[in-house]
Amino acid sequence: MAFVDELLLNSLKDLGKEELKAFQWHLKKNYKDISNSEMEDADRFKTVDIVVNFFGEEEAVKNTVEILRKMKKNNLAKQLEDNHKKGNRLKLNKILNV
């Protein structure tokens, strides 16, 4: 599993069942190209796959943070942002052999 997929999955694991449904509702409402049928009965893994495939990794993180904030999950949004930035720094350091 890729780095961003794991970050998103960890964030969604912190949501309860109804909160996950609310997250999926925001996805469908804000991004009309994501269909009801795609999200119907989607678990956390499927939701992450849909988000990453639809947006790409960087935008998936950005849009997930945005939705979490709309849901008043500010701590979770900040944690996702911070972990993403930290992971990007680690990847860059590895590339640069720092």
C-alpha cells in the first residue's frame, strides 16, 4: 500500500460508521463525478481507492483535509496534513541521500 493510501486509511479509521457515511456524502456532494453507485456500500478501503484514483495522491490528501474540516474534525485534518508533510520531507531526504 502506498504512503498516501495508508495516511488516508488511517484518517478514515478514526471516523465512526456514521462519520464515514458523512465523509462519503461530502465527496458525492462536492465532486459530482463521484457517483452514488461507486460510494454505495463502500468501506474505508474502497473509499480510499476511489479518492486516490479520482484525485491523484496530492489532491486526495488536500480534499480529504478539506472534507474533514467541513465535518469539524479539525484535529484529524491537522494530523493528516502534518503526517503528509512529514512523509514528503522523509521521501525528499531519501531521494537527496540526506
